[in-house]
Amino acid sequence: MALPKNSSSKQAGKKSFWTPGRVVLTLIVVALISALGLSSCNSKEVATNNAPTNRATNAPPTSNAQPPAAFVNLPQELRDTKLQTLDGGSLKLSDYADKVVVLNIWATWCGPCRQEMPELVKMSNEYKTRGLVVLGLATTYNEHDDQTHVKEYIKSQNVPYKIIWDDGTLAMPLVQAVQGKSVIPQSFVISRDGRILKHFTGFSAYSTPQLMRQAIEEALNDKGKA
């Protein structure tokens, strides 16, 4: 039996929606969204108040929005906590009271962390003379307590800044302070007077370096404790 003319025309209209032009446009939009998104990995044990501990898997891209100003005051007790470094030494955040600090939580197995590290090296070299200190933070649980592997990776990447070897003493309070999630990389721009000015989650090659440089410039230009 032949279909009524009006039914045939409706079906023809539905079939013609996905024209070659619309297909190409849709693919372009999807590609752009994917390219501009932030990438991150789930941390193994960076527990927070509102995020459960996760196994090490790839996390989906998150929104590519400018990070909000955090303005979280770090407790003096936390700033004065003695922390072990990968080279066998120790440090405290309060050692850098006259510096602007960028602290980056990362892991050797995290792809976005590995992509971000060369940018952090550039920033360290670029802003060091102006009063910036970059610190990496590797956790014992994310690295299976294997210092040797982390040292070899740091050496291979010619990383000039210090790496904190943390058991969660610093990582957990930092992430909790900004109500963050258990993902890496995470970076904190900390002012001279111990405030978290900006908090970055994940890494996007298209936006993170620029936004982090803006935050660093703002912190360095704040002469309140210069």
C-alpha cells in the first residue's frame, strides 16, 4: 500500500536533516570542544571532604573556564610543617614567606601532569629572578613509594625546582582548603602572605599556561609583602 503524500514528505524531511554540511560542522564543533577541554587524571588517594578516593584512571575533560580567585588563607601551622623533599632535604612553605609560590601536585604516570611540567619549568626560569618559587609535590601513594623512579623522571626532564615527597600531610589539606577534587594535576598560586590566590585543576595547553602566568603576575605585582 502506498503511503499518503503528507507522510512521505515528513519522512523525506527527517532523512534530509543530516546533510553532508551539517555532519562536517558537527564534527568540527566536537573536535574543538575536545581540543580546548582540560585534561586530568584521578589521584589515587588525594581524599577531600566532597570527593571519594579513586583508582588511577583517566578522567573525562572538564570545563575550560578561568579558575576563580580562591583567597584561602593557609593556616600558619600548615605553613610551618616540615616537609621531606625528594633530594633528601626538607622545607617549609613559610621558608618562602617573601616569595610567590606555585605548588603543583603531579604524578609520573599522569599524562596531563607530564604535559604541564615543561610549562612549569619555563615559568620557574622566567620568573625566578622576580621572586617566584615553583615546587612540585609527588605523593608516596601515587608513586607506590618509589622515590628512585620519580628521581629518574625528574632528572630526565631537567626539572630545576624542588620536589616535595609527601605522604598526604600537605596535599590533603591543600585540596580540602579549596574544596577540590581528587584529581591531578592541581596547582596553587600562593601569595607572599600565605593566601591561595588561584587554584588550577587539570591542564589545557591552550589556556592553563596563560592563565597561570596572569595569576603569577598579579601575585608578584602585589607589593603588600614584597
